[in-house]
Amino acid sequence: MTQTQTIRLTNTKTRKKEDFVPIDAQNVRMYVCGPTVYDRAHIGNARPVIVFDVLFRLLRHVYGADHVTYVRNFTDVDDKINARAAESGRSIGEITAQTTQWYLDDMGAVGALEPSAMPRATAYIPQMVAMIEGLIAKGFAYSAEGHVLFAVDKYAAYGKLSGRSIDDMIAGARVEVAPYKRHPMDFVLWKPSDAQTPGWDSPWGRGRPGWHIECSAMAADLLGAHFDIHGGGNDLMFPHHENEIAQSCCAHGHESDGGGFANVWLHNEMLQVEGKKMSKSLGNFFTVRDLLDQGIPGEVIRFVFLSTHYRKPMDWTQDKADQAFATLKKWREAMGAWGYDKSFADEAVVACLADDLNTAGALSALHHQFDAIRKRHAAWSKDDPAEQADIVALMGRFVASAQMLGLLTDDLGGWDSDRVDLTPFATALFALRETAMQTKDFAPVDALKSALLAAGVEVRMSKTGVELDAGPGFDATKLEGLL
């Protein structure tokens, strides 16, 4: 355990950047809200995964891998899942099993480590029922017409996380008006299920949990009533995280001060595509699998995401993907050509990450590192083995630094070497051009070049030859029949 690096994080709860001081440095605990598993994860869903994966790596680096517990849940009981089952005719269990595996595969493809625990909500129903019973017994919740609701007016600190008053919430929120609610902002802890809907026996009849109680119960069971960090996208700040705080603090005896539960709250900003909000109606809605199937490597996706600070809105663009592809290709080629030793991350990169997860700054530091090594390599005299050893050592530190960000790892390797051999196409294009120089008919040259570009191949032609590289949108099927 190497606690020499102070980590500073912007705490949503206090609206300040603060030194991170764990409750127990031997047992650092983090909870992040995971997906509702009813469909493929869109690229916006991947942003918190990558953000908190970097934090997980940093915490492990500073406190030791055996001293950090990271929990990210799966919501596998939800009305969206029920609706998907009804419209598809498939069972709920079949849908959630498939979509959970899709999520794990896609997040693995962008280099995310698996958390320490990935609880499914349906495995924690008894804990949810027990927490709800406790809230009723303490007077913070009430049952009505088969529902159980949290009484918001019983918790004085409600709204402090999001900075909203209850009156503002009522005015600005689409709250369900139901006759059994005592207050418009009261939220559901338990609701009844009909014969076609998943349900469990409870003191209030057969039913299922509300969304918010799931995370409170799973976090308490796996991390305790009081832990270090809770994270998620800023779209969850209200009402989900606000409601988690209310029910958890009241359940565990912190209703008077709003303390307990999570000490630090982190929220990442949202994602856009080509400068616009992602929307199916605009035709700019992409799942992670869509991008992977387009030939964009997961490492490239990760690099683009890391290029923007987590607290700023992020814009996914094809230009950024192309630039990331070129950079990673250059770095990986150098790893193979120059060699590298096992090493440890550079202090400048770690310092950037420790400063509120400044991943953009860390990438900038990596660029500087690589440029310095490249200059050393360009000036290297082949009969100077000591200089070669220095270059290999510097590359080792560079690779270790990149791996702190989840880049240049073995798991993400191979995306370039697995591509189609383009040499025959380069040879054919060069031969066509040589012929065209004699015949003055460049139509065949232009036709093949256009077909290569359409397949996502980067074409560079000079007097001495033709260079072809598969770009991030490379589609090998479009090369079929060209030769």
C-alpha cells in the first residue's frame, strides 16, 4: 500500500474539491449505480463506467488492490424490463440474462475492469424488505393500498445533494399524483404486482421494490451503512441519489444531520454526439456495440472518453475517434519496435489523475512522455547499448502510465494486428498508377482508391510507393471482389 499520493475529488455534496480521506485506509469502499438491463448499453452509459474504472485503478494504485472494494449493481427488476418482455414474448429472466452479458462484454471491450462485486437487485429482495420495515417502524415510511412510500417531509435534509427545495422540486418535477400519497414528493419503496408482473411476498402483499431502495439495500449489505464514495451520472443526482440518501440516512440513524451513508458523491456530465444531444430521432444514437461493429476498437472509444474531464460535457465525434486511432496505433507500434520493461507509472500522470481525475491532463502528459522518448530514439546510435536500455526503461514507464488509464493493456491489444493484410491492395494500386502514367488513363486508379476509402482504408500515395492503413471505420467486407 503506497499512500504517498493525496487524491482530491470534487464532492457534489459539499460542492468543493476536497482531499479524499477514507474511513478506513485498509478498506476503501465505492458504490456506483449500474445499468437497468433491458437492452444494449448506449455510448452515454459507458461514460460513468470508464470514469469510475479510472478511479478504481487510482484507488488500487494508492491504497493497494486488496484494500479497495468497488460495487456496481445490475437493476434486473424494473417496469422497462417488464414492458420489453411483454412486447417481445420473451421471459424476463431470459432478457436480463442476455442483456447483462451484453453489458459485461461491451464494457470489457472498452477496457473496464470488473468491479469487486456486481449484485443483481433480485438477489437482495429480503434486505430491501427489511430496510422498508425499519423505515416504517421509525415513522419515515407508510403503507397505503399495497404501496409503501417514503415520507419526504420527515427528513429535513431532503434536497441538499441536488441543492433543491421541496417547493422547487414540486414545481419542476413530473411527480405522480396518487390519492394514497400524503405528500406530492413521497416516493415509492414498494409497489404491488399483478399476476403478469414479477413479485415477491412481503408484509404489504405480493409486490416488487421501487428503484431507489435497491441501491440503498445493496450498498448497505456489501459496503456497510457508511462508506467512502458513491458515484454515477449527474442525471441520477435527482431523484435517485437524493432518495437514496434520504432512505439510507433514516434507516441507519442519521436522519437529524444527513450524515452517514456516502462521504463523497461524484457525478459525471452527460455525452453528446457531434455537438448534439444523442437521440434516435436525430439519427445520432449509438450503442457501444454499434461502434465496435463499425470497426472502432474499444481502446479508441476509451481514449476519446478520457480526452474530456468527467465533470464537463463530452462530445463524441468521428474526428476525435480518428485522432485517437492514429495516436494509439503510433504508440502500439513503438511498443513493438522499441521494446519496454515492466515498470511503474510516471508521477506526472498519477498526479493528474489524483487531481480530481484529470484524465485529459494525464493524456497530455503521456503525449509529452512519448515525444521525448521518440526524440531519444531518433538520435540513438545503434552502437550505444546503454542508450537503448534507457529507451526501453522509459518506454516501460510510458506503458505503465498509459495502463493507469486502462490504455495499452494486453486485454485491449491486437485490434490493429488482427486486421486484413492490405499489401495486395497497395501493390495493385501502385501497379495501376504506373500503368496510368503511361496511358494517361487514371480512371482505374481513382476507382480503386475510392473503393478503398469507402472501406475505411487510409490511402497515402507517393512517387516511391503506396501506403495503406485500416482506419477506425474499416469494413473488410467492402474489400471483397476489388482484386
